[in-house]
Amino acid sequence: MYNPAGGDDTEFVEVANISSTEMVHLTGVRFSRGIQFTFPEGLWLAPGQSVVVVKSRAAFVAAYPGVLETLIAGEFERGTSLANGGEALVLLAADGSTLREVTYDDAAPWPTGADGDGASIELKTPLENPDPNLAGSWQIDKTPGGSPGILERTPVDGFTGNPHADLDGDGLQALLEYATGRSDDSSDIGSMPFETAIQSLEVNGETAQYFTYTFVRNNTRQDVTMRVEMSRDLAVWSSSSEEVVLHTENIGNVHDQVVYRSSKSISDASGAAYFRLAAELKLP
């Protein structure tokens, strides 16, 4: 969003993870031209998830009251802003290599309605990874002022087949592959949609170490529910809040990143913790 109606304070740039399977680590990734900004430590994007970098957090929140503040990665740095007449934007990886470079313009054939008329420009088909330097890849967002956090998504008709099948032999049943946005036709060995860890978390004002379980959920798969269970001995499993609780949900456009944690800190409980993820079809 450049040259917004009413002043430059509501400018924003949206960055999205267009992968359907991989989480993206943004720590150290930075804008080096056009605007200046370095993404904060520990920021991950789940598949289909996006964040925005804004000129002014306060102005953005006031202009987009329906957008969660967790969508905001930070503010433009060093007094930079988007050029109203067009310019080059360069996004660098943590190692300094170029991730993306795009030069936009306010003159045709680029969409001109975004130049001071209150509209933003967006990629027509972002999930197809179009060339961002082609004017034809862009369009005026149909929502006045833009629709930060919303990407084009493909509807899903529903699960079909044997939910217990494992055609690709990767150990994930077909229904779980479906629920996490994977395919039972392609093995996910080496790139599973979940991970376990020990993390230092602040809970009720106190910081301690907890066992955590993070997984990716495809939010277009409305015919399936997912459940995290925990065990201390691999014999008795429970999804009760006395054992495992939801810690955070980062809601994306297609995929959500969900983090569960042990209800008790490591110091308050003894022994190991094991997690598993269950998926069930909803009753019609």
C-alpha cells in the first residue's frame, strides 16, 4: 500500500509464505532498498501465512480495526517510506542473498488506482509465484484500503478415500495428510508437518521451560477436526487440559501454525513427555 489516501502513515508491505508445506524462518531477513526493515528474532510463517511491515503501527491499527495486531511484524526503520512514484524494493535473506526484488510504478501498465486513490495493489495469484516485476501480475485490491492478511485461497470439496491409508509410506495416515495440507501421494519423510521442542515460555507472568508441540493445520479443511494428545509413558494418552494446553495459534490465510505445551513446566513435572496428533472426520 503506497500513497494511501489521507497520508503516508498507513503504508504497508505484506510478506507471505506461499509454500503449501514448508514453514519459513524470517529471522535476519531484511528489506534493504525502498524501505529499511529487519524481521525480528524467532519469527516463523506457516504455509499460507503472511505478515505486514507498516509505516506506523498506531495508524495501521486505527485504519484496519478488524486486523489482528499479531499480523504486524514491525515498523519501517530509519524514517523510510514507500515512494509515491514507484521504486525498487529488495528483500534479502539472512545470508545477504536476494530473496525477492520488485520495481513497482504508478503509471500504466501498472494499476494506477493505488496512487493516492485509497486502494492497494496485490498479486493476482500470489500462491502461483508470479513474476512480481510484470505489471500484469498485479491488480487493484477490491477492498477499499486493501485487505492485509488475506490471500487468494482454493476451496476444498472434502476428504475422500480411506482415512487410514498410507499410500506414500511416510507413516502419516491419509486423513492426517489431508488435515495438514499434505498429500498421501508424496512422502513427507524429512519434512513432517509437526515438531517437538523444549521452550522457555512465559505463562501467568512467570517464565519456565515447557515441552511444546507445533503443527501446521490447513484451515480450508473444514470437514476434519484435529486433537493433540500427550503421554508420559506411551501407554496412557490424554488431551485433557491437565496434561496439554493450547499455547498459541498463528492464523494464516490457508495454513495455521498451532503450538501446544505441557500444562506443567519441566521443573514441576517428572519424566519425559510424548505428543501425538489425531485427526477425525466431522459427523455430517
